Amino acid sequence: MSVFIIRRLLQSMIVVAVMSLIVFVGVNVVGDPVDMLINPEADQAEIERVIRDLGLDRPLHEQYMYFVANAFKGDLGKSFVFGESALKLIVERIPATFELALTALLLAVVIGVPFGVYAGMRPNAISSRTIMAGSILGFSLPTFWVGLMMIMVFAVMLGWLPSTGRGDTVEIFGIEVSFLTLDGLSHLFMPALNLALLKISLVIRLARAGTREAMHQDYVKFARAKGLSETRVILVHVLKNIMIPVVTVLGLEFGSLIAFSVVTETVFAWPGMGKLLIDALHNLDRPIIVAYLMIIVLVFVVINLIVDIFYSVLDPRVRLKDAGQ
Amino acid sequence: MSEAIEQSAPAKVETPLQRFVSDYTDNKISVLAFIVLVAIIFIAVFAPWISPTDPYDLAKVSIFDSKLEPGAKSMDGVTFWLGTDSAGRDVLSAIFYGLRISLGVGVMSGIIALCIGSSIGLIAAYYGGKVDTLIMRIVDIQLSFPAILVALILISVLGKGVDKVIIALVLVQWAYYARTVRGSALVERNKEYIEAATCLALGNNRIVFRHLMPNCLPPLIVVGTVQTAHAISLEATLSFLGVGLPITEPSLGLLIANGFEVMLSGLYWVSFFPGIALLITIVSINLVGDQLRDVLNPRLQK
């Protein structure tokens, strides 16, 4: 087990190193580093000072070492637009993105499981077929377009929900959150639902497959034979068993929710780290881009590592296969 | 391969192609999806000739026709079935031209990714050992990141432009092809015809590309259709975010982004209809891919 974890940890570190190299080479070699790292409005003396400061007159491998050393100190440069530490700007935006992604995860379970269980109980009913067709549509619909249409219908035409921003926030443990105020909730609902759409389709499928399987199991027959009501059989016995794969898969999908929040945040002007990246790409705010990429790679590597370890605990075949190589 | 089957089978038995067609047409929805897809490809190829107006000819577009509702008529009597945008361009014509660009970018990146990915997959399967382990580790690591994230990383490193978007889409997709081909090539590699080819002392390249490759095609075709739909969707997303194609190449994603600006003042049609076009394209490709998977799957064949 510990061998497995060490192997995976090592691999994760290699991935981070390779990514830092790609990002570094991307910024410094593919483009003009002076152009990329120095504010275009700086004058000649300033440019020369910064070139010396950043060590751009030194050979590439030394520059890379310098970049890595600074990164370890938490210094990934200053934003051109905000004039603040790029890393700090991104870390400040993380709670907004996580709040959105976690709410989407919750919506996926709350909406997906009932529909999936219903479709699994009556696999041939027209209503179930409609649900399944809807879930196929959910996979094919472009997220950003659905977001636009939601704004169109619920904000512009009906005027029920606000279309942009985060609304009123409350501070707990020094972190601003929206979900504790009514205004914040109304702002949170649409973007979270939009982000959740793909995952709702996924949960419907998982829950349906799980329910179909569970309905023929002995424990369900036994529960019925005991004279339990159908509601209790479904809500307690079946639900408990199908929640295992649902929760596992959704845990795996949390990373992809964070990645896709880039799209949703842009549509709904949600002030998270994804929106910050897109704004930085438009403003050519390179330090922010570099810092975002390094942070997101780190987040993903950590998520993947946790998932791998979690999986190897659940399924011994994974670590045995890996040890055999 | 098909020739061999034809020769060994009695004359009355239908050819593989006939069987393929009859299997495919079993499902009516798949037939409909195929017809829709052919129509979309037709529109994309012949857009300049069948569009009601040329939306990018500045001499013909009139600002007086701007923001017209669907079905309204222009000053010269042309009907705008899907309305016009804020610059007076016909939305229907813009969709025709947009399909051309969206499909073009999607299909081109798909083909390049297929060539690169399947070659790498074949190499991994044929040589095995350390080469295989290394390639598949890279594939695994890449696939553990969502496609949109990989694309965003590449776009931020490469910059904007049509070529950059295609490169990004290729790099996002190659791993899927590599994995698919490796999977089926590993099965094929141990079959007698590869052994026979090896005994004939044919070159490695010849064995891999002339003998192994054609037999790995069916799953590749299925992955190809699904991945192309994915690429079209991803390009639209990137273009919508403003980090994809430049405004000189107005794909469906850019049309939707363009409509976003005027949507809050109630002009829903400018981004609604391009989105519908995108949706129909993606759904029809996915449905065709789904049916191909069932038809080409040897385990499901009688």
C-alpha cells in the first residue's frame, strides 16, 4: 500500500514538474519573454531593470531554476492589471469557484437521483424513456448556450432571478459565501444548475442502472416479503445501495466541475478563478495566466492522487496490477 | 479484409457492406440522424451558394435591416427567416457560414488527431514493453485532466488563431485515439495473420500500417464520430469564451457569443438559433456514432 502511494506521489510530482516546464517554456520561449512578463507601458530604463531583475539575460536552465525557486516561495509574479500578487488574486477567488462547484454537485444528486430511481423502477414507461432521452440531451447540449438560454428565460423574460454576479455574501471563517443570504442564493441557483446539467445526466444514468440492478436483489425481495411499504423499500434499502457508485463517481467528477466552471463563470459573470483566467487571457495579464495554470494543475494532481489512493483502498486489483509492472 | 470474406462466403450471402447497411437502418432514429447529418454537411460545403444572403459582404449588408425579428422582410424584399443581428446580417446565412467553419475545424482536427493518435497507439501496441508503458502513462495522465482544461492550458501557451485552435483540439483528442487503437491492436497482434506476415519477413512499418491498422478501424470510426462532435462543441466553447477562433472566422460559437451582447435587450434569436444549429449537429453526430458502435461491434453481430 505505502509503495503504491509513494509511486503515485512521485508520479504526481513529475506531472507538476513537467507542467511547470511546459508553462515556463510556453511563456518564455514560444513568445517573447520581455513582451510577456513586462508591462507594455513600461519605459526603456524600467524594461532593462526588470530584465535584470527577472534574470532574462541569463541562460534558459538558470531562468527555469529561478522561476521554480520563486514559485516555491509563493511568488508567481504581479498582475499587470491589478498590480497585486497573482497568486494572492487567484487564492482569493478559490472560495467562489468551490462554492459554485459544490452547489452544482449537490444539485446533481438532489435532481439526478430521484429521476434516475424513478426511471429505474419503470424502465419501459414512457415517462422513464422521456427522462432518459432528456439525459442524452443533457450530454449533447453545449453548457454555455444552455446558460445563455437560462438567462434569457429566467432573467430577461420572466425576471425571476438575477443574471450576473454573486449577490450579498456573508463571511464565515474569513471566507465569503453566498449561500447563506437569500440574495446570494438567488444569484447562486442558475449558475450552479447550469454547471450541474452534465452531472445530472450522469447521475440519472448511474441511479437508473443501480436501481434496475437492485430491484432484483434478494434484500429487496426480503424487505418486501417482510411487508415493508414500497416507499420504505425504495427510500431506505435501494437508495442506500445506489448511493455508493453515485458518490464515488461524483467525487471523481469534482475536478471536471472546477474546470467547467470557467465556462459557467464567464456566462454568469461569477467572480471565481475561471472568470479571472478568461479576463487575464483577454487582457494578456500573463502572470495571472501562469499562476492560474500552476494552481489548477496542482489542484488536479491532488484530486487525482486522492482518487487513486481511495480507489486502491476500495479495489485491491488496482494496486496489485500497478505493483506488478 | 472484406475481399477475403467475400471469397470464402457463398454467393448468396450478403456482402459486409450490405449487412452493414441493413443493420444500420434497423433503427429509424439513426437513419433520421444520418439524413440530418448529410444535410448539415451539404449546407456546410455549399454555404456560399445556398445562403439567402452573404452576411460578410459589407456592400450587401444594410444597417437599416438590423435587429429584425424572425420572418421580417428587408428593405429589398428578402425575408430573414431567423431575423437579423445588430449589424443587419441575416442570422440564417450566418449559421450556414458558421457551420462551414465549425465543421471544418472539428473535422480537420479530428482527422489529424486520428492519424497521430492511432499511429502512436499502434506503436505502443506493436512494440510493447517500455515504449508501451511510457506512452500509456502519458495518455492516462492527459485523460485525467478534463478536455476543456487541457485546451485552455494550450491556448494560453500557444495564443489565439485558427491554427492554434486546431493544434489545441488535436492535442486534446489524440490520447483517445491512441488508447482505442492500442486496445484493439493488442488483441489483433496475437492473431495468425500477423504471425504469417512476420514469417514472410515483411518490414515493421508494413506490418503495422498495412496489416494491423485496417483491422483496428471499426472502433476507431466510432471514437472518431464521437470525438468530432466533442471537438465541435469544444471549439464553440473556446470561441464563445473569446479564446478560440478570431472574429474573422465566425463559427457557431462566435455567433452565439455575438448574440450574447444583445440578448439582454430581448433579441433572443441572434444567439438562440446558432445554438440550435450547434445542438442539432452534435446530437446527430452522436446518434450516428451510437448506432455505428452497435453495428460495428463484432460481439453484437449474429
